[in-house]
Amino acid sequence: MMKLLRDRCGAQMIEYVILVGVVALLAIAAFQKFGFKVRSAVDTQAVKVSKDDDE
């Protein structure tokens, strides 16, 4: 039983999975907070590029 408790195999994998999960949550939160602003800025630039092409 003590050998099983001391076994660290797979511990790094779990740490990476937790890290990836935290990064994903941060990305989702950032998208929720800034998504509209980024979309608006991209749309504004697209309109400007479209107007330049028409001239």
C-alpha cells in the first residue's frame, strides 16, 4: 500500500491537464470580456479597407 501512495507516475500529466484547463478558462473569460471590442475593431478596419478598395 505504501508503494502505491508513493508512486508519482502520471503526476506531471495531471499537472499539465490542470494547467491547460486554467489557460482555457482564462481564454474564455478574456473572450467574454473583450470579444465585442475586438470584433468591433476588426469590423471598423474591414470597412476602411473596403472603402479603400472602392476608390
